[in-house]
Amino acid sequence: MDEDTPRLLADTNPLPETIDARLAQQLTFLIEIDRLKTVLRQSPLAAADRRENDAEHSWHLGLMVAILAEYADENVDIGHTIELVLIHDLVEIYAGDTPLYDAGKGLDQREREAAAAGTLFGLLPADQAARFRALWDEFEARQTPEARFAKAVDRLQPLLLNWMARGGTWRTPGVTADDIRARKAVIGDASAALWAAGQELIDEGERRGWSRPGSASIT
């Protein structure tokens, strides 16, 4: 842990020393990831007047994979894909959330999150640390059907929430409907059906004035 990393939550009330060492490492990790519930995202909830947190987002993605896997263009292992969506945002415990339309903050996103992955997953026993890091890297690389579908639902979920909010983050200053299309097009890499539905939501939102017309301004 470096000086910029918060003190471990488990250190504030240490586990009994009689607990098996491997299990203690795993429990320490599980306590630490409770921090995910405090990381706020930009997306508004559909059911309450507040923003969602990363833990809620990850839960929602897991259910989306289980329900929408039939729309994947390639066969996907549902269990493996759920692992990917549950793990990929854990690094934001230390790296923070990077809003989709914040181009400036996105410049060093990969470096911040890679460093956070090393620190956070390093709390686990070596075999599990390596496996979790491999899953995180798989999601980021999008070279497998499961990773492509995981990324697709990760982009579809906030689209649904913004639709329910009649715009939500689509109304971010400077963001246009074409920006939204450009950032959500990755859905089509995994599912033509889900991307067609996503485009319908974006198009209708633009018609209703929930987003600005115009050419893409964010790359």
C-alpha cells in the first residue's frame, strides 16, 4: 500500500489472529470492497432521486448478463461473463469513477485503474490475485466473446437509466446525441439486437429534446 492508498478497513477492527491466514486475506479483501458502495457514478437511479453507486451498478450488470445473454451474437459463458462485470469496477475503489463524457479525466484512466488493480487484488492470496487481475485485464482487452458482451451491458445499463431520467447525463454540457452514439456503439460489437434497441432509445431521446443534436465532439 502506498501513502495515497487509504488505510484498510479491516485494520480499523482487526480480525482475530486465530482465523486461518488464507481466509483472513480473503475476508480482508471482502471487507475492503465494501468501499465500492461509496463510489458514486454519474447515472441517476430509475427508482429514487439520487445517483447510483458502483456496487449497485455491478449488481445490475450481473442480472443483465443473466437475462440478456440470449441476445449475444456469439455464444457466451454466462457465469464467466458475470464474473467479468462484477470485478471490472472494483478498481474504482482506489481509482475513482471516470465519467463517460469527461474526456480530460479519461486521459490517465488506464494508468490509474491498472495501479489500483495491482493494489486491490494484491490483498488476495496470490492465486486469486492473479485470477482476478486476469479477469480485469480480459474485460479491458475485449478479446473474448464474454468480455465483449460484458462491455456491451456495461454501456447499455446507464443508457437505460438515462432514458428513465429523461436525459440524465445526456444533458452534460457540450455532449451531443452523436457523442452518445459514438460512446455506445461498442454495444454493437457484441449484440446487434441490443445495439438496435440502444439506438432507438438514443434517437427517441434526441427527438424529445433530452440530448443536443449535432456532430460528435468527444473522441
